[in-house]
Amino acid sequence: MNIIIQRAAIVLLALVIIAGIAPAQGGKKFETPVLVTSAGQSADVTLVSMLFKRANLAAKPAPQAKAGDLDNVKTLVVVPGFSSKGLGAAGISREDELKRIKQLLEAAAAKKIPVLMMHIGGKPRRGQQSDDFCKMAAEAANHLIVVKQGDEDGFFSTIAKDAKKPIDVVDKIADAAKPLAALFQ
Amino acid sequence: MKTMQRHHWTAIGFLFGALILAGIAARDFLRMRTPDLIIPSDGLSRTGLLSEYAPDLAGTNGDTPYYLYDSRNPGPTMLVLGGTHPNEPAGFIATVVMVENLRVAQGRVFVIPQACLSGFSATEPLEGYPERFSVPTSSGERIFRFGSRGANPLDHWPDPLVYLHRPSGQQLSGNETRNLNRSYPGRSDGSIMERVANGIMRLLETERVTLAFDLHEAAPEIPIINAIVVHEKARDLGGMAVLNLEFEGLQYALEISPQNFRGLSHREWGDGHAVLPILMETSNPIQGRLRGPTDVVLILRGVDIRYQTALEVGRMRISYDAEGESLAKRVGRHLAGISAVVSAYNEMYPDSPLMLEGLPAYTELLSQGVGAFLKPPPPVQP
């Protein structure tokens, strides 16, 4: 009888430990309201905002969000990808943009606001100009959603694996809606 | 004396040879002025010239034809420009396919296949471009001109050292004076391209155009290809179109028009009028710096082994299909893009939709080729 109680206690303990570890490994809870910002000023931020709208999740697009915009925000979504036209439209340099994102991510960490990174632009939003933004956003994120074409070289998967972060790799932009909805359930 | 006579005969021989070569060159030179044949569909309401909107263009090589498809049912008005850059044939041919197949059930559509008509009468120096290319149809070949990026230098010479955009004062390289897509909003008394730009702006205003497209191509190594560039007020429209296109398996990047880069259609059309401007780019190897033989096959098939090699060694940062970027595929992308934007527009404004009919689908163009959607040439008179 004692042995059975001992084994049951061990199983119970194991279950408690697993349940405790799971969220720490990436089961971070995401809640609305959401602030969606760009890292690199590509217009992908518009498409991600549309995915939120279609999922009936309250999300405010703010391509040039600053630390002050994080008040009352419960999730920060960062959409990395360099666009020369986008930076031109915003009237800022690539260096200014890198600085803004660094400060925004630091502010989110200080306020304990979870960060979701969504890379949906595929190959055109990778490469020399984009990867600094991609790396910065992926390393700061609690969860990554990536359209497969942008991860053909394993860039995001490797960051996720090394840092034990959860990652959803989807075939198409529209397919990102499913993991997105699941994260905010 | 005999030596002198021999020299005379030699000189006469050279002179005669030079005249023959000059004659051949002159014939080719003048052939570039022969208008391209465009055979409108039964849905055409009327055709006219841009000088109806900008009288200063009358009698110049900038006075380009427009084609109007009017359903006579109330709805929005759309304008589609091809041939802004005559060395980007997919935009030109996409509008020719439109003119030859389109029917409009609700609203109106203006099509201008050769926005920079002057540029169709000359090729770009030092690029080795062919002067024309042919597309096989069900009976016979349709021949189209392949022109230059800008206006013919004979219509605007010499280029200034620096091109000063008006009214912004923006400075660009002098040859951009002949670039229609740096000339908006234009002026009635300016250069030939400024006058064409002014004519298009007047058309947008007079006809109260709500949706306007400018079809382009770019080299495969340029980041902005397979892209839809929109004025910021068309951001949501462009976004919805990109998602719609993805459902069809077509990937597009969405780009927002920079506010501080002046003279472009997607900037000045939107700033100047209530229109929603859209510019689309496909990937065209014949414009690339990596390309090899620059011939008609490259225009039609879009296969270049150098781009395949670049793809294999991982030097292509953007998508390049190893099967090539055929004219059919590029025209198909433009037409699919237009359809997707129109669908998105109708979703956003369901009370006043634009209903288009007769345009071939992307998959039809891929499987049947462009020629299947062009009318056969009329038989040659004996």
C-alpha cells in the first residue's frame, strides 16, 4: 500500500513539475489589447493587423511605436522586415529604426509585456538589410510565428531552438491565423 | 593617273556600300515609328487620344491612345496604364490583353497601353535590346515594339545635367527628365513627359477615377519585384489584395509609397486626386545586370542560366523561379493583381462595385500562353 502511495506521489510530483515547466518554456500567455509594430518599416505590419482583425482580436497598428505607446498594452507584436520604401515613407534611417526597436523591446521587457514576433514576408524580408531586425525581434520574443519561405535557411528555427522558444512555421500568411488564434485563446 | 582612277572607283564602292548600310539602318529606324496593332474587344465603348485632356499634347509623340469600356451602369471608374516604361513588356502586353478581351458589367475602365508612346520608337543605347518581339497566336504572329525606359531623345534633347522635379524641387540625374514615372504631376508647358503626366492627371480628375494602376517590371535582383506599391490611403486595399492573391498561390510584397520621393505615379496621383493608386512590379530578367544573351527568347521565356546559377549559389535574395519568368507568367501576375485589387475594392465598397468580365485567369495564361488571348493579326493583303 505504501509503495502504491509512494508511486502515486512521484507521478503527481512529475505532473506538477511538467505543468510548471511548460509555460516557462514558451507557453507564455498572450492577451489583448495588442500593439503591432514594424521592425524595418515594411508594410507587412498592415497584413499582420489584418490577420488580427480577421481573428476578432483587438490590435492597434503602430508601425513607429515608441516606449510610451506601451501603456495598457498586454502584448507587443513585432513584424520584422526591411523596406527602403517604408523607411523612406517614414522619413527615418535604418540606424534610427534599429535604435527605436531596441528601446521598444527593452521597455516591453521592463514592463513584463510578452512579445510575439511574426515574420510573414518570406525571402524579400530576409538578407543583409533585414536580418538585424529579424535577429533582434526573434531574440526578444516569447513566441515566433514564421512563414516558411523566410526560414528556409533555418534562421528563425535555430534562434528558437537555442533559446528554447516555441515557434510556429506556417506555409502561407493566411495560415498564420490559426496559431495566432490559439495563442490568444 | 591609273592609280588615281583606281582610288576613285574604290571611293565610289565604299560610298555605295555606306549608302546601302545607311538605307538598311534608316528602314529599321523608321520602322520603330510604325504603331503597334491593338484590336479592341466588342466591349469597347470608344477610343480617343490623351490630348483630349491636355491639348498641348496634340500632334506630339506623347499623344497616346486610350480605350474606354463603359458599362453604362453606375459604378467606379478605373484607369490602367501599361508602357510607362516601354522596356517592361509585361505591363504593355497585360493592357493589350485587357483591351482585346475586356467587358465591363458595372462601372467604367480606361486603358492606356502605351503611356510613354514616345519611348516605343527607340531602344535603350548600349543595352543590346531587340527592337521588337512576336507572340504566336492561333493564326499568325503578333509583333510588338520593345522600347526604351524613357522618351525617345528625339522628342527631348539634350537631357539637362540635373533633372529638377516640379513643383517639389527634387533633383535627379538628368536622364530622368525623359522618365514618365518621375514626371508627375507634370505641366502643360513642360517637357514631353511632363506634358504626358499632366494629361494623365487631367484624365484622373475629369473622369473622377477612383482606382488607378501603373504596371511595371524590374530586374530579378531588385528587392521590389512581385510587389504591389500603394499610396498610404490604399494601404488596406493593397493588404487585402495581397492576402487574396496568396489564396491563389501568388506571393506579393506590399510596399507603401515614400512620401518624400516625388514624381512617381503612386505618390502624385494619390496626393493630387481622390484616386487610390496602385503600382505593380513583376520580375523581368531582360532588365537585369546578370543577364546573358539579350534577345526575344529572353523576353518571352524569361529563362537565364546566370540567374539560375545565382539562385543555386544562394545569391538571389528574392524569389526567382528556375523555370523562368515567362511573359505569360508576368502578364498573368499583372492581371491577377488587378483582379485581386478590384475584388478587395468591391469587398470594401459593396454598394458601388466594379464588375469586370473576360479577363483570362493566371492559370489560363500559364497553360495556354499569352497568344491564346490576343486576336490573330489580319491577313496580309496580296
